[in-house]
Amino acid sequence: MTTMPPLGSVIQGSLTQGLEVRLHPDISVEDLRVGKFLVVQGRRARFFCMLTDVVLGTASPRILADPPAPHNQFLTQVLAGTGTYSTVNLSPMLTLITGDGDQPMELLPVKTVPSHFSQVYDASEQDFRSVFGWEDDPHRRNFAIGRPLDMDVPICIDLDRFVERSNGIFGKSGTGKSFLTRLLLCGIIHKQAAVNLIFDMHSEYGWEAMKEGKDVSMVKGLQQLFPDQIKIYTLDPASTQRRGVRHAQELWISLDQIEVEDLELLREVLNLSEASLENANILRAEFNKQWIAQLLQMSNDDIQEFCQTKRGSPAAIMALQRKLQRLENLTYIRSGSANNYVNQILRDLDAGHHVVVEFGSQSNLLAYMLATNIITRRIHSSYVKKAEKFLQSKDPSDRPRQLVITIEEAHRFLNPGVAHQTIFGTIAREMRKYFVTLLVVDQRPSGIDNEVMSQIGTRITALLNDEKDIDAIFTGVSGGQGLRSVLAKLDSKQQALVLGHAVPMPVVVQTRPYDMTFYQELGYLDTQRDRDKILARAQSARRDLGF
């Protein structure tokens, strides 16, 4: 039983619609915000709840028809708590059953409601720790992603549960999706929950990046925080060198590594017709891997002659040729045979290294989608073989390392038109079948196929305004209606709604700062800063000695 003063009493409610709580007269409604956590003490259990709405009420319509004058504070105080009152709506999330003796508290799904006039209290630090655990738990890979809006207690996600399914980070532009992504990647690396393959579209994760805001400042990248664990590959070596990135491996792709399946994903970007793709299969059957190189060298007469013997469409092939000429403008595309970079990346992943693929100036949609699809398809194919070998041998040494693939602009890969054909749609639907999952980062979740969204295990969502995007976030989520108002009222910076597989219940968090304190908690040492501290101590000692 809590010793804190109660905030109000349950007056009505239901399991589906939530609870209505009338606040006690001495409690100011202005102290309660949407997203706050409260505990209802029932007769047999405690109910951990989220505040979803705040309502002002009156006992008589006459008060509304003739309200007190603004200067009449006495009448306002007389009416408070009797003629006027406040209610809040709560959504029960979990039932907390206290164990006997030394038994731990048990968390159960909510299948009933507390009785009339049950008292409501602020959630205590112990309540939060019972629900979300603590970061130093030796039995779990917990990672503190933030804290509640009104308390300084960590909210942890279970990284083992997080990486075993595909996950999403969503929010409109400018809400800090990149910082959230970087924060989570640091947690996965620090806790060794999985290895990461990160397609860094805007060169924000591998090395340092600019912090958003009025003050121009930089934040550390993954290789600076984990220098021995991060491998950077670059599709634009000149850009990487200009940014001062160290030890980056150049990566390129040859034309013979591009398959017709890759062009299926690029249909919208390249404006390819169905006829062009059908004729691409005819060319692939004739020229094997060299089909694009052969096509780009063919004259109109060559195309006419080819179509006469292979029953192709000259117009469709000529259109395909014109549109594939855009590939020659990509600096990482080579006409000759490329190195087997996929094997290099796989060796790094097998060794427990995390791989960042930087795009530099090659960050347009065509360049990003082509390279990402080609690399991922081959990585996934290798993991399928490894998983099948492990399932056959049952030897723990054959078990592949869990792999998380991070992609931005995810709706381009997972929209309803292509999700069933791309490797990313396959990975999202497979969950952890082959030890490969996705971390999708996007500002338009409504553009992602509903079937794929229903398979997203954990959703970390910053502010969204579009109704379609908000609807998409709650695809496949029971009780999502009560959370809509919570999501719509988030601050535009450093707040997020976390729900899904890696947390026991939906929670609004003030996200963890990505700053020097966080770097040091990861074990990072700022050599220059340490050197300055040592010098300052030495100078202070010299002064004390009279030098």
C-alpha cells in the first residue's frame, strides 16, 4: 500500500474505454499531463495506468450559464471541488500483483478493472522499476532509452527482445529520429545484443554529425565511441575523406551485380514500365550477368536485330536503355568486375564488427535504393544458408550472430506496391527466422505496407501530425485509440512514445540525452579533455606549492 496522498477516486469506466477518475479538490488539474503514469490501488491488485485525457466538469448547467466574475476568487474557491471539478481518463496497461514474502511482483495483462472509488496515486520509482526493470540487471540486456515526463527514473527496453523482431523509429522531419536511431544503435553495440549493418544515407552514424539547433556543434559517431568495433565502408571516398573519416574501406558495385529484381524496386524512381521489366528478363536470359553492359552498348539496329530473333519489344528495350543510362552517373558503379565486398562485410559481421555503409554525395534515392537492395539481398541469402546449416547441425558454434539492418526512407522499400517483392519486405515478414531483422527509420509510416507494419515489433514514435501516419503507427495494436491523443501531444523534440515487443506496456519518455555524459557511460574517453584536466590539476598543484 502506498503512503503517498491520493490524487482522486475511480468513479466509472470499462475495460475497453478506460477509467474515469474524479480528482480530489486539493489536486490541481494543471499538474497532470497527458502521458503521465498513475497507479490505481484496487482491493486485490495495483493497476499501472497511463493518463490519456483531462476533462473539466460542473455539477450544474447553471454554473456554465452564469460563471463567477474573473475577480471573484472567493466564489471560484467555494465552487471548486463541489460545483466544479476535474476528471482524468486513464488507460490501464498492466496489473501488478504483489508476491508473498520474498516473491517478486508479477506483471499480468489487464483483464478487469478496479472497483468504484479505488484511490489513484502517482506512480512511484519502485513501480517503474518493477515494470521496466533497471539498466544494470545482470539477467537482461536492458538499455535506458529515457525517463518518464515527470520523474527522474530510467525507462528501459529489453534489447534481446528488441533485436529479435523488426522495429521502427518514426516521426516527422526535425523531431530527432537520427538521434534516437544513434542512441539505440549505441545500446545494441554496448550491450552486444546483435551486430549491425547500417545504411547511412546522410553520413550521420559512422563518424561525427552536426547537432540540430541554433548552436553549431557536433556529436560523436559510432566509430568514435566504439573504435575497435565499427567498420566503415564508403561509396563516395572523396566525401568521406573531406569529412575526416578514418580507416574507411572504399566499396563499389559492378553492372553485372545488378539483377532485374533490383530494378523492380527502382521502378518508380526510374519510371520503368511493366513492358521494360519483361524485356529486361529476356535480356538477362540471353546475356546472363553482362546483360546491362551489353544493353548500354547496343545501337538501335542491334536492338532491332535482337528483337527479331528473341521476340522482344524494340520500343520497350530502347526505353529501358535510356533509363538505365542514369546508372552510369553513379560514381560507385563500375563497368568491370567488382571485388566481392559482400564477403568482406560478412567476415566483419561474423567477427562481431558493426558495419556502416556511407553514401556521401551519393545520397539521392536512386543511388541509395540500388546499393542498399543489392547488398541486403546478398547478405540475407548468406544468412539463410547459415541458418539452415545451424538448424541441421544444432551446433551452437554454427548459430549466426543476430543481425540488425538499419534503413532510412523505409517507405520507399516497403510501400504496398513493392513490399511483397523486395528483400526488405521478406525480412520484415520473416521476423527472426533467419536471424536478420530490420530497424526502419521513416517520417511517413503511412507509406509502409499494412502487413509489414503489423510485423513491426517495437515502435518508437516521435511527434506526428498527419492522421494517416498516426493511424499507421497503431496498425495491429490493441487499445491504440486511447494512445492517439498521447502521440498527438508530444513535444517536437526529445519525446517519444515507445510501444511493442521490447517494453511491457506503451510508455512516453523524455529521451536520453546524447551528450558527453552518455559517451562516458559507454566507456568513451575524450583524450583532449582528459589531457586538459590533468594539465589544470598540475597547474593548481604548482600554485599551491608556490611555483
